[in-house]
Amino acid sequence: MSQRRGGGFRQPPRARPSQSQELASAFQSAAALHQQGRLAEAEAAYRAILKRSPNHFDVLHLLGVIEGQRKNFEAAVRLIGQALKIDPKSAAALSNIGNAFSGLKRHEEALASYDRALAIRSDLAETLNNRGNSLNALYRPEEALASCDRALALKPDFVVALNNRGNALNGLERYEEALASYDRALALQPDYAEALSNRGTALMQLRRYEEAAQDLARLAALDPDYDHVRGRLLHSKMQCCDWDNFDADTARIASDVRSGKGGIMPFYYLPVAQSPADALQCARIWMRDKFPPAPSPLWRGERYRHDRIRLAYLSADFHDHAVAYLIARLFELHDKRRFETIAVSFGPDRAGDMRARLTASFDRFLDVRRKSDREVARMLRDMEVDIAVDLSGFTAGCRPGVLALRPAPLQVHYLGYPGTMGAPYVDYILADRWLVGADDEQHYTEKVVLLPDSYQANDPTRRIGARTPSRAEMGLPETGFVFCSFNSSYKITPPVFDIWMRLLRQVEGSALWLLEGNDAVIRNLRREAEKRGIGPQRLVFAPRTSVEDHLARHRCADLFLDTVPYNAHTTASDALWAELPIVTCLGSTFPGRVAASLLHAVGLPELVTSSLAEYEALALALARDGNRLAAIKASLAERRETCPLFDADRFRRHIESAYQAMWERQQRGEPPARFAVAPFTAP
């Protein structure tokens, strides 16, 4: 076993008294080969001994260790299990079978084995560390931290335990302390790739993307093939608008995805994916490697007979989050006569108005942060959930491993991640005709359900601050045209930024208003502006503020400029709700078509362009024609209260019709199939 799991032996076991001298000598020779890493020769020597002594404990145990070193974990479990039948109180064998279970991601069994080993010998630092690994994998970070601390008390310079201690602190959202633990590990072993990787993760959680990029660049230099390091490095750089080697980096990742190598998390790929086929390939690789279907699904074809359809929403974002802002009203409006609604929360329990509102809107609200994927899946199966709706996809805090266990007859993907999950166990994706055309459905492993207006839920009860700040308060010019784009910095790409700079050059006295993001964003974008001949003072950055105040300050802008290939999503709804028009460009992938979907649903299809050249021309025309832009704003203001995009009850009827149709097909024994929901017509 690798050092990370702590399962390898350090000294050849001594011959047992009952062994003949010849057999003992043969075993010592085999063990010496094993210690030298000559696994094939050691295995042959062990098997020769086994022919003479079929119940040789040490040989069975160490043959299992060899299989574990080869990552043949099933064989390791079988062989070490045979050894434990001979000597069930061997702490070493119990530790090593725990490592094999861990390799199979059977973490509950691994934990039980480590606990049995530690009951025999409590001073096994490697076993305590590996126990912490299993507890981390089971979403029990408090216990993981305690186990790693016990290991470090025995062995203070144990770099693997320092790394795993950092992982436990990450799980507890104690990111600064996690950094300190990784720093201690790296001080002892500067080339420790896993600690570098995890330190980068903690820095990303702290939004210290520039530092994260530095760590990930070191890691890529150390081990270019380390698990999705290039993708994480690209994303960290994009969070900083650091476009050095942008074209080469994106081309390399696209090549890796198309060749089947992967190398990037699907969410990080969306801002640069050039086609739905590429997005599908990336998702398939990720799910194949990280979350394959369980060999024994929990749901096995039963048909439940409930008075109401049991509908579970799974998310890490049931708190102050963009997804919650969009969907909260839907949860409140669900027809409780027909649907029993259950929230399954993977994310933090952050007290506040949104958390309280969400908790009150469900029949049951379950906080499952500290439960393993299997425990959550078993809970869904025991509750006989009819439809499980995943709202996270591949975003922060996601738990695809729950759906991989197939706990529900129908498993649906919606809203949080704009694209296919690439998994055979997700039955449906909710979309609309603007997002997924007939020719695109081949690029989705799910069956596509088309909602009539827009796929996006919205909340028309969201309050906009009553007071409109002055432009001076926002740092904007009192006169002159204000272009605005409040999208996240990672969505800004060089071709779009080139257009924005040309617009500033052509519209005298204009300014570009962006979200502050982080210090590196401000520094890098102002430098990029200067490269294009635009004074850096013409880029103005808005600090983070409350949702109500953020919506109110939209009134200081004249026109929202969208990004592509990843559009504004919640951000687009914010702008339209605040009566700020958006110019968008229709992309080739799901995330690049969302703004078009929203603009059609709000009755402004004329603001959707089909190329970057058209996008630039339209934005320039609107900036130069005040009457035309004023007419668009007046139309938006007039339609805002009645358009389909902000008609939450109309949307509720449509999505419930989709759920009902899925459920009826399943009740009839029919497989999932593509369908379109008919628009609601008032009686």
C-alpha cells in the first residue's frame, strides 16, 4: 500500500516458531524481494511457499499487500481476508485490509477495520492517519481531525497526517488553519504534490486565486499529470483575468478532453468549451473516473404508491447563494396537495433570512452534511423518494456519489450546473428550446425535457433597494455612457474584452463597470485595457454589497454586456429584474445560451445576437442611439411584472407538469423519454 494509506510493512516479519528453518528462510528471501520493490519476484516466491503451506498467514497477508500496491484492491481484500481468518488479531493485517477497502471507496468497512486494528494497538500512527482519511471521505471532518491529531502526537513530523489534517480543516471550512497544516507538511517535504494540491484548493476557497495559481503552477511543473492540475490552474488564472498563455492553455486542455484524458473538472471547462460535444466528453470522463454507477443500485425497480409524489431537491446551496435566490419562490409555491417536498442539504448551515425561508418552505428539511453518500442515498431510498432533483451538478459542494447509488426511480438534473452530467444514472435534464435544440440532444446523456418559456426559475418577490445611489457614489462618471457586466471574472475572455475596449474607444466618455472580484482582477484588467489603448481609469469596479443594494445600483448603468462562451445566468436575471437591458451573443453550449433564453422570456429577443461581430455592432448602436435604448428600457419596465420570466406561479405549473409526466411514465413501466411541456393556458 502507498504511504498515504500507511499499509506497507517496514521490516520482514520474523519466522514463526512453528515454521521449519527452510520455510522461514524462503519467507525471509521473499520478503526481502518485496522490500526492494521487486513485486513480481516476491509474488512468485510467496506463491511457492503457499503451495507448501496453504495457511501461511504472513504469505497470504503480504500477497494481499502486493495486490494493494498494484491497486488490485478486490484481490487485496480477498487475500488479506484469508489471512485474518487465520489470525484475526493482527493489527497490521487489519490496517492493510482497511487500506484495500479505502482503495475500493468502501470507507465504512475501512473505518471498521482501522478501529479493530487500533483496539489491538493504539499507537499505530499510520493507521490513525488512514482512519482520518476514511472519516474525511465519510464527511465526518471533526472526527477526522481528532484522528490525525492523535497520529501527529505519536509522530509529529508525519507529513501525510499533516496533509490529511489540513483536509479535515478544509471540510470544517477552517481554511486558514488548513493552510497552516499544509505549510507544515511542505516545510518538511517541499515536493509533496498532494499537499501542494490541497493548499491550492484551500486558497481557492479563500478566493486567493493568485496564490492558488502559484501553487498549482508549481504542482504542474512537479507532476504535469497530477489529477486535473492543469484545469484547476486555468480556472484560478481565469478568476484573476490572468490571460498569459491563455490560447495555449485552453488548446491543451481541449486536446486532453477530446483524447479522453480529461484533466479538468467539468464546471471549470464550461467557460472555454467550444462545443456541446466537448462538454459531454469532459463530463463523461469525470463521472467515469470519479463517480461510476454503483454495481448494486439501491432502487431496484419498485413502483411506489404514494398519495403525493415525493420530490427531493438535493443541493449544497440552501443558503445565501445564487441558486437559492432563483428557486426559493418555487419551493414556496409547490402544490403541496400533489407533491411532498424534501430538501436534502449538503452545504453549510448559515443562519440568515434565506436559510430560514428555505427551511420553512419544505415539508422536510434534512441537513446531511455529516452523512456519507451511502447514508444519504439509503435515507432517500428508505423515504421512498419518487423523484430526486440534483441542483448542484459539478459546482462547489456537489455530491454526485449519492445519485451514483441510484436511490430513486427518477433522477433529474436542474439549474445549478448548466450542462449534461454525462452519467447513465441521471434520467432527465430540465432545459428549454433556446438552450438545447433538436440537433444538440445527442450531446446529453439525460433525456431532455423542454420547459415552455425559459428553464430558469425566478423569484419576483425579490426586493430592490428603494434608494438609487448616485453615479459619483459608485465611482462612475456623472455623464457619459456606462457599460456594465457584473458577471464573475472567470467568464471574461480575451475576445470579449477586446470588444469591450473597442466600444470604450468608440463611445467617447464611456466607462465599463465590473465586479471587484479580487485585487488581481483589477490589476490585470486595467493592465489589459492599457495594452489596448484604453485608460485604466475607465474601468470601474463595484465592491460586494447586499443583494438589495446590488440590484438598486443597476440603475446607474445604461447597458449590460454579456460574456460568451459562458453567459450571465442569475446575473442576467438580476439585470432584467432591475430593468437593465442585456446584449448577448448566442453561444454553442448550454451556458452560452442562457441569456438568450431569458431575453426571449422577457420579450426582448432583439437583444440576442448570433455572432461576436453582431454583438459588438448592436452594443455600439444602442450606446449611440439614446431613443432606441430608452424604448427598450420602457418595454422592459412595462413587461417586467407580467412576462413569463418573472411569473413564478406559471413556472411552477410548468415544472410540476414535467415532474408529473416523468412520474406517470415511470408508473407505467416506461423508460425515460424526451418531451416538451405544453405552455399553461389560464382557464
